Amino acid sequence: MTDPSPSGPEFDPSKVTVIFVLGGPGAGKGTQCESLVNDYGFVHLSAGDLLRAEQQRKGSQYGALIADYIKEGKIVPMEVTIALLQNAMRETLNAQQGGEGGQVVAEEHRAKWSDGKGRFLIDGFPRKMDQALKFDETVCPSRFVLFLHCTEEVMLQRLLKRGETSGRTDDNVESIKKRFQTFVETSMPVVDHYRKQDRVVEVDSVASKEQVYSEIRKAVDLTFEKLGEQ
Ligand code: UDP
Ligand code: MG
């Protein structure tokens, strides 16, 4: 893993669009990101998925640490998560130019990825203030935050249902309670920080996947229009 650069963000925010997707555990971040990928040509990077992959990577020095943090619903030290995201972004951008690793975007969206341009949905990150400040400073400031608002009751039901098949060590009542607590105490201050900067686009995510997605599209289109993006 490489260290974050000491001076300024690695990626130029005028070329690389980063949108943070936040919301409680089970709010529907991953599900909604999949639809956004198809319609807008984003590449979806889930911080949780990257951490789980690193945990399973043979020879990783962080495997045991990540496993423990995830089960306890705690936030893994930011250096690990930021390095994983930064590497994935770099690989993805290089991949469009024929480099190794990283996902190549679908043909219809290639134009949005020409000349070093790119657009990322970063899902489930930042969930703690230190991560937010460090990422903005050293990797790439985000364009805006898409915040999915859901009740704990609904999130609990979704996570328990997912737990029947997900195989995730944190989709059980005990871990879910801890994740809710971390969300309220540690992650909501991040949302509030961006709210103060008027950079949060909020969508209620209690309804069905399709209904929520249609609201998200409207909100994203409106925000892109305001920001002059296509
Ligand atoms: N996690 C973390 N830092 C992050 C994102 C995730 O430490 O920036 C850990 C944390 O323990 C969290 C777990 O990964 O509870 C699962 O995150 P994921 O986003 O997969 O869960 P979701 O919110 O989508 O249910
Ligand atoms: Mg997720």
C-alpha cells in the first residue's frame, strides 16, 4: 500500500468526481449504488467490501484486525481504509488507459472516463470525522454526499433478512446493535459536518428499492444540473 501524498489530493477534483454514499447499516447503499452504476457510468467502491477483501487476502498484515473491527461494528483505523480506496481509484483510472487491474467501465460510459476523468461512488465511507478530513485533503474532495435516511426498525429487518444468506460476521443482532450505535455516535457527525457545508443530498430509503431509486435519480439529476455535470 502507498502512503497518502503529503501535499494536496492525489486526484484532481475537476476531473475526478467523487460522491460519498452514506446511511445506516442496511439503509440500501450497496443496492442503490448498483443502479447508479448502470445509469451514470460510476464505478462503485464499497469501503466495507474492500475491507472484507483485504481481510481475506493471503499475507495481509491487517486480516485479524479488520475481522475484529467488523464483528464489533467499529471503524477500522483510517490509514487502512483510505489506502484501499486510493489504490482502487488509481487502478480503476489506469485500467481505462489499458493498465492492469481495476474495472473497465461499459462502452456507453467511456466518454466520462476519457483524458483522466472519472466518477466514483464511494459507499459506506467516510464514517468517522478523521477519515472524512484526511480523504478530502489527500485523496480527492467529494462533490456531494448522498445520504439515505432510514429507520432502525426497517434497517434491522433488512439486515436480519440479509444475514440468512450473506455469510457476513456482522449481520447478527448483537453486531447490528453495535453498528447502529457506531452509526449514531461516530458516523452521523460526518453527515452533519457536510450538512453545514450544504453538500448533503438526502433521500428517504424506507420504501421499495424501485421507489427509492426513482427519488435518488431525481435528486442526483438535480444536483448534477446545479453543479454543471452531465
Ligand atoms: N468499516 C470501517 N470503515 C469504513 C467502512 C466500513 O471500519 O470506512 C467496517 C465497519 O466495521 C463496518 C463494516 O466495515 O461496520 C461493514 O461496513 P459495510 O459498509 O459493508 O456495511 P453496511 O453499512 O453496508 O451494512
Ligand atoms: Mg453495504
